[in-house]
Amino acid sequence: MAKEKNLTHEDVRDIVASYMNEDHVKLIESAYHFSDRAHNGQKRQSGEPYIIHPIQVAGILANLHMDPETICAGYLHDIVEDTGVVLADVEELFGPTVAMIVDGDTKLSKIKYKSNKEQMAENHRKLLLAMSKDIRVMIVKLADRLHNMRTLQHLRPDKQRRIANETLEIYAPIADRLGISTIKWELEDLSLRYLNPQQYYRIVHLMNSKRDERIEYINHAIENIKDAIDDLDLGNETEIYGRPKHIYSIYRKMVTQHKQFSQIYDLLAIRVVVESIKDCYAVLGAIHTNWTPMPGRFKDYIAMPKVNGYQSLHTTVVGPEGRPLEVQIRTHEMHEIAEFGVAAHWAYKEGNKNGVRENASDDKLNLFKEILEIQSESNDADDFMQGVQGDIFADRVYAFTPKGDVLELPKGAGPLDMAYTIHTEVGNKTTGAKVNGKIVPLDYEIKNGDIVDILTSNSSAGPSRDWLSLVSTRRARNKIKQFFRQADREENINSGVEMIEHKLRDDGFNAKLIMTPEKAAQVAVKLHYSSSEDMFAAVGFGDLQPVGVANRMSQDARQQMEDDRQRKAEKELLEEHKTLSDENAKNGQQGQHHEKKKISSQGGVIIEGVDNLLVRLSHCCSPVPGDDIVGYITKGRGVSVHRVDCPNIKAAEEHGERIVKVDWENPDGDKTNYNADLEVQGYNRNGLLNDVLKSINNSTKYLNSVNGKVDHDKVVTISASIGIRNREHLQRIMESLKNIQDVYVVKRTIH
């Protein structure tokens, strides 16, 4: 990919001066100079001055023709987090709107993207809720992310993949949902570059290989279209040009349709931009008259716009030379919405308040309502993210009500999903459905253009529990669950209490003493329930596990038991130590410096100073010959041998355990196979686990266990328990694992 040319502040000023008045240009100038002074001396990972980043973000926003406040926020978006400037300074100098946008992006920037699944979900929940408060917060964030993706080559490979994956899963779908295709396509292409560089550069190479031939073909087709529409009297504003397909869209087509690059013909499409909707359909008619349309490849997004406001006519015809040719037809206004999406509604217009267009209708921003609704119906951050990705970012289908209203639904939705989208009561009273005039089962999958008539009855008893397996949207599932929570509330409360009491009794507690009303109320607050009854009902319904509630209820009692156990153990150890001292005195060693005894154990360990004690190698740190080791006496279990760096040894010392000196009888090991626990972390590519197992099997025939897990960042953690001779043998195995491609960390673990 060619290196993106950095804009200068002068470039940004020229762009905004082309559509703003002088006062607004001066405001943006002052934001730049303020940011330049605040970031003075700071550097990016690339070594470049930090101010380059805010300039590029402001430039991206300027190319979207955003309002003055948003572009000021682009210059200032990192200033509160990374400099000594406080938000009050921003508000005083640039007004409350700029301060609000900067504050929103500062809070998002403070999110630390950890690999933990729950933390990632919580991070993205905060991000989406911030967007729902003011769209400009997210537009600035998208511009920020776009420039960071353009400069991703300066980060470590594991960070590149993590950020690229996050961009593809969260930010590109947000840009798509907001209709900002100029940002969406570039985010997707850049993400693919780091997530699958082999396929990315292969597609780039293949696209370049016959580029001249394709351009010549498109130019020929454009001339044919001009001839076909020549007598339509479309005016001088008509534009016809070729549009190359984006790399990621080609990659997705190859993956989802199982096609080779050579089988994809529509690498270039033709776009026709005209003045009116009437002209759009006139051009479509002329094209279909001259070329045969391909069945199933016509889409009318003018009559039925996408939820993000996108409108256009799409058709694929058998073009010149008998090759498929895709044509998109739209008005100039539709084109602006297609490129800039919801950002176009905030685009600067002289004389309007905040520069917002007068036709920025609320229905284009229904995304916010959906996000807040999912938030209110979600049990936790992970539930929220699943709802967003399933109900908002999923592929969409469009269906009609019998009155002609258009409803947008996730692909795979059925009549019940549509019923609950219309209204909760419509869903609860549903008795059946008709699609295109025919009765269909409730598990029918709605298709684009279906006319769906939801049949209801006021005498309906309500949802069936079977419906939970028939719906695909989170909203419908939650509404059905909500119905049964209310209907069975008393039963669920009683069931929840019984389940918690049963768990407490299993753990050895007196449930009546532990589960007092006061304790139940405290635990309910900690678990974010408004009352203990709500908490018990959640347990009875299955939304909350009884073990978690029981553990919180018994937390104080468990701590008391642990304190008692510890005091008893300390007393027993002191008594044991006194008994050993008395035995030594009887053997004539009283008052003398007694000779140290060396006793060999079956594990190859020598213990000094004590006799006739059982010896065992601890499982927590799995010491092997060659490790520095130490032991301590445990009541009834002899001497437990640990590595000196094991945390359990430090804990034993702190609790006054009797520490004894131990050594390896043979530090080089013997025929015994000692157990060692390893953890390998790396990028989750195909074949990594196989490479790890092959490396281990080449060095030892004892592979006792292996398991792996993958986190949100596509980092895999492989845990293996292996048999080895000694520390040197283990080091060779670890070095071999470190040399495997895409392995980041190899370490011994302590349980």
C-alpha cells in the first residue's frame, strides 16, 4: 500500500476555508495553535512530532466537511489526556460544544483495551454509549482510529493484529452503520493488511496485474452508457465514472462465495450520478434496454433505503464483450449521503445553527435509540455487545407491513422478531403470521421484500417458552424472558431462595444463620439488583448462578473459618517442632551442636536435619532437578518441596512454617521423569498448536496434558504439562518453543 501523504495545517485550513466563513476559519486556526503549543516536545511511536496526529484527524474531518466545533475537537481530542490542559480551559477558549466532544473522546481514550473478554465488552459498551449521546464524539473517534490505522506499522506485530481485529469488529461496522463509507472501506482494507497480509498483498498484486485492461474495458462501457442516455436530456451535472472495488470486499466475496480471484468479474463498477430521482429511473431504463439485466442482481435502495440513509439503484447487466457489469445510479445528494453518511447531516452549512443541515431527520439516527434500548435490556457488558453485534451490526433484511411500512431486521430474523420490533404487546399476543398472503410457521426466515402480516389475539395466553428457540434478535429474546420473569416471579423467588440455601448447606453452613434479610439486601446491592427479591427471582429464572450469591452470602463466615484453621495449624506446627526438639534431647544431643542427618527421598531430594519424614514435590511450582529448592514441614504430610521463587514458600514463612534445607541428590536428574508445567502464548494462526506439539514431541515422549484458549485479541494461550529429566532439559524445550513463528512468550507456570 502506498504511504498516505500527511496533510499540513495549511492544507486543512485551505479545505475549511473553501466552505466556511472567516470567523470559523479563525476559530479552527486558534485550535491548531493551542494544540501545537500543548503538544510541543511530544513524539509519536514513529518518532514524528505528536502534532502531526491531530492535524491528520482534523484533515479527515475537514474532508467530511464537518462543522467548526467538530474540527476544533479533532485538533484538541488528545489534549486533556496527554498534556497539562484541563477541560475547563477548552470550554473557556472554544465553548461548551467543543469541550463536550473532547471530553467524550478523552473518556474513550482512557479505556484500556485488555485481552480479557469481559473487559473488552465493557470497553466497547462505554464507547457505543458515548456515541449515543452525541454523534460527533464517534465521528472524531473514527477519524482518530483511521489515522492510527494508517500509521500502524510503527507498532509491534501483536499490537497491530489486536488493533486491526478490534477495528474490523467494532469501528468499521460503526462507520458502516453511520453510512460513512469513505472511512468504512479504508478501515476494512487496512485491517485486512495486518490480519491477513498474505491475502491482502496477493489481491493487490492480482488487481494491478491487469489494471490497464480493466480500465480500458470500463472506459469503453462508459462511452456506451453515454450513448444510451444521450437522448434523456439529463443536464450538464451528470457524472459517469468507474469505481474500483475495495480490497476487503473482494476478499470477503472470495471467502463467502468460495471463489478464486479469477472468478470475480465485477472488480470495477460504473457509477452514474444525476440530478433527480426521476433521472435515476430513466437511466436505469436506458441501461436495461441496451443490456440484458442479470436475474436477482437488481436492488432498489431508493424506494427502500438502508437504515443508515443509503440510497441508490444497483443493477448488474451483461455488458460489452458479454462480461458482467455492475452499475450504480444515484442523485448528487444521495451520493453525498453514501460517502459521508450521518456525517453529512452535521456537515457545515452557512447560516444554520451549529452548521447542521435542516434536513437532518431523527429517523436517520435511530441507531442511538437501538443502542440505549439494548443497554437497558442487557444483564452485563458481554450481553450488551452480543446484542449490538447481533441486532445492529448484523447483515440486514427489509420487510413490509401490510400497511406498506418498511422494517429493518437482522438477517435470519423471523415473524416473532418482527412482532417484538413493532411493539412488545404485539409480540406477546402473536398467534401466527402470514408472509405474502400465505400462512407460515413461526420459524420462517424473513427475506428481503416480504410482506409480513403478524396475526394477534387479545385472548392469547402470551408467549410460549419454545419461542426462545425461534427468535434470533436479542430484543425479542429479552422481551420473552421478561414476560416469564413477571409471570413466574413468586415461583422464581422461592426457587432462588431454595437453590441458595441448598448451596450453603452443601458448603457446611447453617443457611438460616447466614442468609439473613440484612445480608441478602447487601449482596443484592453488590450484584446491582434493586432488591433481594429481584436477586432471588434472577437465580430462580436462571439469569444468576446460585453459587455466586451463596459465596457472597458466606464470605464473612468463610473468612472466620479460615482464620480459625490458620490459628489451629500454627498451634500444631509449634507442638510438632517442640516434639522433635524433645526427641533430639533424649538422643543425647541436648546442649550440643548435633550432627546434621541427610536422608534421601524417593523423589531424589535430600533433607537435612530431620529424619523419617515423607517427602513430596509440590504440584504448584513442579520443581525439577537443577532448580533451587526449599522445603517446609506440613502436619501429617511430611516435607513439601518447592522452588525458592514459589509464592507458597513466602506465604509459609509469613505464617511461621518450619522451613528446612533440601538439595537434589542428583542435580542432573536420573531416569525419573519430573513434571513441568509450561505456558505458550502466540498469535492464533492455523497450525500453531500443531507446531507447538511437534516441538514438544521432538524433545520428550511424555506429554501429560495440553489445552488452549483464545482471547478477543486472537492471542492463544496453550498450557502443557510435560515429563522431563532436569532443568537443562526443560530449558532446551523452552528455547525450541520460542523459535516457533508467531510465539511471543514461553514460561513455566505456578498454580
